[in-house]
Amino acid sequence: MKELEPVIKMLDEILEERGVPKNIKKAVEESKNYLNNDKMQPEVKISAAVHRLDEITNDPNMPIYIRTKIWNIMSILEQIRSRL
């Protein structure tokens, strides 16, 4: 899905950050895998990615700027899902 390419790029940027804890990177990687999964329906993969990202937003070890990026990604995904 072409609309997801900017979101995937944003997730990649988080994965490349040095100060992000491993558990956060794992959840971001899982979300990225959901979005890249061509076997899933678009609504399902977006919902799965949003759910996984939402699970980690309350992690006290998450840097504030990463939390803001994740909220932004979730917002974009919700907008894409509403247009489907």
C-alpha cells in the first residue's frame, strides 16, 4: 500500500535511533512487519500496528521525543484507516 510508505519510513527512523530501548524497538519492528504483511487486509494490518504501538506508549523508559513520534504515526495510521 503506497499510503503506508511514509509511515514505514518513520518507523525505520525510530529503529535507527540509538537511545531507544530494545523493547520499544521490538514493538516498532513488529508494527512495521504488520504494515508490510501483504497477506493481511489493509484495515486489519493497520489496526494491529496501531494496537501494538499503543501498548508501548505508556512505557516509562521511552524517550519523550520517541513517544511523540509514535503518537504521530498512530494518528497518520488512523487517518489512513478511516479512508479505507
